[in-house]
Amino acid sequence: MYTEKVMKHFKEPKNFGEIEDADGVGEVGNPKCGDMMYCYIKVRKNIIEDIKIKTFGCVSAIATSSMMTEMAKGMTLEEAEKLTRDEVAEALEGLPPIKMHCSNLAVDALHRAILDYKNKSKSKEK
Amino acid sequence: MPGERKMIYLDNGATTKVDERVLDEMIPYFTEHYGNPSSIYSFSKKPRQAIEKARKIISGKLNANPDEIILTSGGSETDNLALRGAAIYAKNNGKTHIITTVIEHHAILNTCRALEKEGFSVTYLKVDNEGFINLDELEKAIRDDTFLVSIMHANNEIGTIQDISAIGKLCRGKRVYFHTDAVQSFTKVPIDVVEMNIDMLSIASHKIHGPKGVGALYLRKGVRIANLITGGSQENNRRAGTENVPGIAGFGKAVELAKPEHIEKMIKLRDYMIKQIEDSIPDAKLNGPRQKRLCNNINIGFRYIEGEGILMSLDMEGICVSTGSACSSKSLDPSHVLMSLGLKHEEVHGSIRFTISRFTEKEEIDFTVEKLKGIIEHLRKLSPLTPR
């Protein structure tokens, strides 16, 4: 049911963990629905210099988390904001239709981390 | 590398390997004695005898009479026949209420839901945190228009064995029919339909090292139900269709091969596996009871992680298991059985069912637990829920 690419990312997930002094943190999902993600970003000169993620969820949730972080790393904030779940799913050579929700979450976690970073920057300016 | 190592099959609750001796029993009925059992020439005598031999073995195991066994295509058809057959008959007599439980197999639950749409009312009894029903609640639920109580013998997910003797006695006293889905328990828990006051009972061949596509309904003499499959006069006019002769012969052989000492062997191995997991993996909790538990069922909730990941990781090691997690089901619904025990969603998501068979070896359990330790540790490192 899963592509080889999905299984590869599930087996050896990239960028898992936390960033202690993260510039932005995004949290999505809840354990009730079976998926939960924490995304941490480090931003330098408007570029996502480092990204880490922690995921509670199925094979697809772990694989999309890994894929999303690989894609987002090195992107400008604007580019990362435009990253979509379809792009993540495509990069994994497809997901079972019922699992599209999981990839949605990984991208949402990233977008929330960026929002968190922006909010923090604003309050610093003030 | 995958394919090189022997596969370890720990999903015997889903289906089982056909015993070689069962297969040997079946083969002649494909190419040699292939006559239609209903034909009257002598060529059809052998297949006819094969069916009656199997019927005798099956009925003997239940302490029933051979003519109380209706052979079917499996567990789901049998459950449908019992419920719908009884329902059609009861409706003609003005009775429309069924009592069942929230932890039944979908063959019962979805049939009950369908019957509700057809005008029947159904009471779904709740269970305690180990999956047992309350006998007083059952008694209170029985009404004047109740015609059937259907309560499974042993649960397929958590192995809870209901006290069907007490349920049978209560139903007989109240003059309500008692059906039990014994698909998981047959040959694994002793059953005596007379002693236990059972009116109808469902069993299936492929759960006991017999072939798929064969099952049977025990229908106590005197109990009236309507036919579901109409046509020829097979099965004493109760289930039409040319008999699956090789399958039925195999089913009979499978029953004959099931021995009480297999139960003892499985209980020891089951308890050994539970202990190994509990001793070596933190925050792993047994779902279901420790006593009155099916001899081949182990169901463990691993906290902070999700079951599909565990299942797929075990699969990469050549180990087959199942999970109650929503993420692995086509519907994305978590196990209705585990939810009904009062577990939290995240506890249900991380649950894995291991079901052993009489062929399971201790070495296979040791290998599985060893791999499991690493898998659980790895997945917990990825999860934000794991306490630091």
C-alpha cells in the first residue's frame, strides 16, 4: 500500500528530534485523532537553516514529516509558506488517498512554526 | 534480508495455516471423488460420506447431534444465518428485540445494524474494562418482545471468554434463544451445547487450521429459523447450494486434529510472551483479562506510539501481527472493542495483537520480543508524547 519512498523515509526518518533554542515551534494534531507533530525551526537571514520534527502517528505521518523537513530545509520563509501537502505527497511518489490527511499535518506544523517565528520577531521589534 | 529469514506468523486470530494432514484429507475430493453429493449414482457416495463424516466429527466436538449442524461458507454467513434467520421467523410471531454486546465481531454488529433499519430494535450491552458483560444487565435487558440474545464466546481482539454457561442458563429460563459466535473459541475452549444451554452457535474452519470458505451453524433441534439461501434441498432443506466437499472434509479433519494438549501449550506460550514483553518494555499494558482469556491471544498497548508503525516495522522483520489502531484500518476508526474497554484514544492507537497457534515455537516468541524492544524504543524516540 505504501511506495518504496514512503517506507524508506519511515525506516530512516530524517531530521527527527528537537531544537532547544528554536526560533519557531509549530504544534498540530492531537493524540485522539492519532496524529500529533511538533516542528522546530531555526531561521537565519530569512532562510530555514535547521528544522527538526517529532511525530506521533502512522507510517505515513512519520514519512511525510521526514520528507517535509528535507524539502523545507534551506528554503526561504516565503518558499516554505507556499509548500503544500500535495507537493510532499508527490515527493513521496504518492500516498494512499485515505492518508492524505497525515501529509497535510506535516506542512501545517511547518507553517505554524513559521507563524510562531514571525510573531516572536514582531514582539522583539516592539 | 527479507525472504531469507523464516516468516513468523503471529496473526492466527485472522486466519491459520492449513494443517498438512487436513490438506491430504481434502485432495481426493477435488480430482477423484468429485461427484455432486446430491446425485444418486454410486460415484457420489464417497463425497456424500465425506460430508457426513465431517458433520459427525464437528457435532461430536460440541456434544450436538449431526443433524443439528448446518454447513455454511464460513463465520460471517453463519452469523447472518443465525441472526437474520431467527429475526425473520420471530417477526412473524410479533417479536422484534435482540440483545447483543458492543464488542461483537462486525459480522454480528453490522447485521444487527442492518436489522435495526428493517424495524428490529437492538440492545448493545456494555462491557467492563476487561471485556466482560454483566449478567444482571443482561437479565434487565430481556423484554417480552426479545427473541434472541447473541453474545460472543471469546473475543477476537482481546481474548475475553464470556461465561456462556451462565448466559445460556439465564436465556433458557427466560425462554429467549441464545446464539454465541464461537468462531475464535471453537476447539480452544471446551464447548458443550447441551450443558451450556446453547440454541445456536457459529464456527469457522479457517481459524482452526482448516481451509477457508467453510463454517457451520449449530442449530438446536426445535429452534426454528428462516432460510437465507434458497434453492436445492441440501443441508436438510436449511441451506441450499452444492456442498463444498473438499472444504467440509478438511473442516472435519481440522476438528479431529485439535487436541486439548494444544490449549495447554498455547496458554504457557501466551503467558510467557506477556511476561517477556512486560519485563522488557516499559509502559506496555496488557489489554483484556489475565484469567478467562483465549489461549492464543496477547494484546498489548504500547504507550506514546501508534500501532501501524509497529506493525510495519515488525513486517520488515518478517513478523505478522495486527493492530487496533485507526490508522491501519480502511475506515480510520479505532478498534470498537478497545474503545469499549474505556481506553483512551492514544492507548488504542498503540495496541498490537499477537495471536499464536499450536505451531508457534518459543524461539519465535523470543525473536519477536527482541525485535519489538528495538522497534518500540526507536518509534518512541520519534514521538512528542514520550516522556523525557
